[in-house]
Amino acid sequence: MGVDIVELAGDRLLLDLPDDARRAYAEAKATLALVVAPPSKRRLQPIAPSADWRVDLAEGCPAPCSYCYLAGSLKGPPITRVYANLEEILAELPAYLGKGTITSRSAKRAHEGTTFEASCYTDPLALEPLTGSLSAAIAWFGRWEADVQLRFTSKFADISSLHGLAHGGRTRMRASVNPSAFARFEGGTAPVAARLGALREMALAGYPIGLTIAPIIAAPGWEEAYEALIGDAAARLADVPALDLTVELITHRFTAGSKAVLESWYPGSALDMGERGRTIKRTKFGTEKSVYDAETMKALRGFFERRIADALPAARILYWT
Ligand code: SF4
């Protein structure tokens, strides 16, 4: 691909990044490290509300979304680390079978089996053309004759290596979508229409699918924008036979830390991270998040529940947050 490849003598990644925050950010985003996931990274953690366990095929994402949640969860320069020891990572999973505490203990979702989320710290489809890790993981779950589900969500659309796989119905792909009016916050990702097209192709290939509507942004005109988005999704999926469709609804939120990081990476962004219409929510880990206030949340939630019931009656809403 004509890129520079640097082999390191040891396992420390010393980056010579410029002092200027934006240039350092751009260089880091353009850096991909092929590394070995150590045992500490291979121990799985629960990941509410999506899945019983988080499984990481990579950490970091090359896209430049100005509301990316990774700004708050990954520390340091935003390089992407992809894991080389995929077989070792996957070999850990059978030990977690039947031990989930999130979806496995939910009356509504226990039928999904033990669930493993691969999109917590990365967008695995963004990296698939470089690594093949996602297709390898899907094929691995396809061979795992157990009550399990691999889950991933993506703002990308190149599913050419996925739709022919023997997936066994044990992988659910969700498209992470927002109205095209907010596309300027998601530079470098696939157009939303392409994501919906990819989702449709995956459904036709027998995969269970889903929509991750995230982050939901209550900017002026949100009702019309999301109305159109839900309508587009319904039109793309209308004739899919035996459609197995879920919806996850995640409102925009940020911490003081993630806001500071995002503002240094995207100065002057039109993304509203002000205090108006927001309230502080304390998490069970003692940290604080800025979320929409109760009145805005109520209006958003009511709207989404009504519109999804009308336009996508086959869909199951998994959670609202
Ligand atoms: S595609 Fe997802 S993970 Fe990647 S930068 Fe955008 S929001 Fe973050």
C-alpha cells in the first residue's frame, strides 16, 4: 500500500509526534500498530448495556468523528493498535460461556446466548480490509456450536469479505447511523446510505442485524432529521425475509475529560457540548457524564419509541441510554 513500515526492537511504541495538538492528532490517527494483545487485555470485562463481555480485536479507530466516545475511554495519542494474536484472543472465549451478567441475565435478551461485543474500543469493520480479523472472528463463531453471539457495530460499509462467510447466525452486525445532516461530524466514514445498504446485504446473507442510532443529537431540526433516517432504514429493509432486527438508542453524552480531548482535536467544531439543556449524571463508577436534561430525554425517547414502532414494527429496541 506504499506506507512506511517500522519494526520495533522492543514492545514500547515511542512516537515522535509534533507539539502542535492538531498535527499530533492527525499523525497519530494515521498510525497503525500491529501488536500482540497481552494476557491482561485478553481478560474479558462485562460491557453493559450491549453485551455480556467485551472482546477486543483492536484498540483505536482511524476515522475522525468529532464526537467519538473513544476520546474518553482510550488514553494517549489516538493511534490504532490491531492485535496479531487473534487465535489466542478467541481461545479465551469458551471459558466465559454461560457466565454473562448483562444480556444473559436480561429476561428480554437471554435468548441471544452469551454475547461478545467487538466494537467497544474500535470499529472492527473499518480495519477489516487491513487485518481480516473481523471475518476470521465471524467464521470462528460460525464454527462454535454453542449458544453465543458475536456483536459488532460500524460506521463503515465494506462487507465484501463478510457476506459469504459460514456465520451460523451467531454474529449480529449493527449499522451505526445518524441523519446525513450530522455527517460532518463523521468525516472519513462511509455515507449513511452505504451503511444501510451494507446492513441490508448482511440481512439477505442471513445475519441477524441491528441499528445503533448513536449518538442521538438534539440539535434544532432533530425530529425531521431522525424521522427521515428511520424512514430510510425502513425502506431499505422492507422486503428482507425473516428480518431479525434490533435497535439500540444512545444519546449524546460526554465527560469533562472527553470534551477537553475532543476540543483539542477538533477546535471550532459545530458539535454542541455546552451546558444548556444538559444535566450531570453520576455513573456507578463514581464518574460524571453530561447528558441531556430530563425534559429533552423524555421528548427524544417518546419520539424514537413511537417512530420505530410505526416504521419498523419488526424491530426490538434493546435499550435506551
Ligand atoms: S467510526 Fe466510531 S470508533 Fe471510529 S472514530 Fe467514528 S465514532 Fe469513533
